[in-house]
Amino acid sequence: MATAVRISEELLNEAKRFGRIDHRSLAGQIEHWARLGKCVEENPDLPYSLIKEILIGLDELEQGEKTEYKFG
């Protein structure tokens, strides 16, 4: 369900720019930042790079792109 949200023009312009770089729509870029921010707040001790890898892994899992991890 879509909901209208007011954001600053500065944030809007930054989201457009970063969205173009990462090939995301404006809404997709803002959703990405919101998910990332939520994860950072929930896991303040984890570095950004690890959080990003976890989110990539979760997306791959949702898309069925999974393989079993073999230890050793």
C-alpha cells in the first residue's frame, strides 16, 4: 500500500542521484535507505559493510539464489 510522505527537497535530490547510480527507482532508493537505517539502529555494533552483505544475502535467499555452506 502506497502512502504519501513529505521529505525535504535535499533528501529527494540525493535519493534521485543515488538511485540512478544503483539503478533504483526513487521510492526504491528511499526504501533501501530506510531498511539500512533500521538495521543500523538495531545493530549499532556491526559495520555498514557487514549489514550490507547480510541484506544482500537475505535478498538472494528470497530470490531462491541459495547454496548450502560447506564448512572446512
